[in-house]
Amino acid sequence: MAMDEEQLVVMLSDPSTQRKAFEMVVRQYSEQLYWQVRRIVLTHEDANDVMQNVMLKAWTNLDSFRKDSKISTWLYRIAINESLDFVRRQKGVATVSADDATGVANTLMADRYFDGDETEAQLQEAIAQLPEVQRTVFNLRYFDEMKYSEMSKVLNTSEGALKASYHIAVKKISEFFKQHD
């Protein structure tokens, strides 16, 4: 059962209900956060590891949650930062090379947790070739249908810059499909 945002914030602020409220937060947001993380780190095992770090960081930094933003915004910020940090540690650089991106489709198709088809795998391959910011913006807008105003809070950047990044990402993905058609 999903709980109202305001009720959760009140419960998270009260030490006597904080643990129960956080359990509700985990139940309410884990799946959508998992898929956001998964689109960045690509494999199920890595996404699970990152999600553990996200929830641990959220719990240990609960006192830093500013009540002026939504819980989901705060959690997305943590999840995206943890995911990007993970990718940087794994690759040593913030971008994916064309060779790495080409392997994304094969990796996904071989992953028993991936239930998409070849087109979905190609979409993921195209997304993997995008620069980090464009990839993140595309994922938030396309998969999570996040509004630019919310994305602006999560990524701490202007709506105009986000719209431009999304537009460029869509153009690059379209070009990818034209080249691989």
C-alpha cells in the first residue's frame, strides 16, 4: 500500500516511526529506482549492489533530507549519483566506448533478467553510446516519464539544458537506428 508523501515525511521525521516509514519508502520506491539504476549500470547484479548502497546511503543520511523536496526526488538524486559513481569506478572514465556500447546488446540478451527483445537491446546499445548527461536525461524522460521540472531538481540543472540534452539524445538514438537498419 503506497503511503501519502506528506505522511511519510512526518513519519520519517519522528524517531519512533522512522524505521517503519523507511521500510515503506523502500517498498514504495525500490522498483522504480532499481530500473533507473539498471539502465545506468546495465547488469542485474551490479544494479542490486548499487541499490543496496542507495538504500544504505538514504538511511544513514535521512537527517539531511530536506522536506522542501519530494522523497522520490531525493532518492533519485542518490540513485543516479551512486550509479554514475559505480560506472566511473568500473570503467575508470565517465563515458562508454563504442566497443563497450556494442557489447551492451549482447550482454543484455544474455542476461536472464532481461525480458526485452532485440529492438530493446539495440535501444539500450544506442543509449549506452550517449554521453553520461544525455544518457541520464534520456532515461529519466523516456523510461520514467519524469517532468523537466522534477528532473531539474534531481540533476540540479536548468530545464532548458535538460530539454536540449534530451533533444540531442533522441537525435543521436534516431541516427543509431538509421545506421543499424
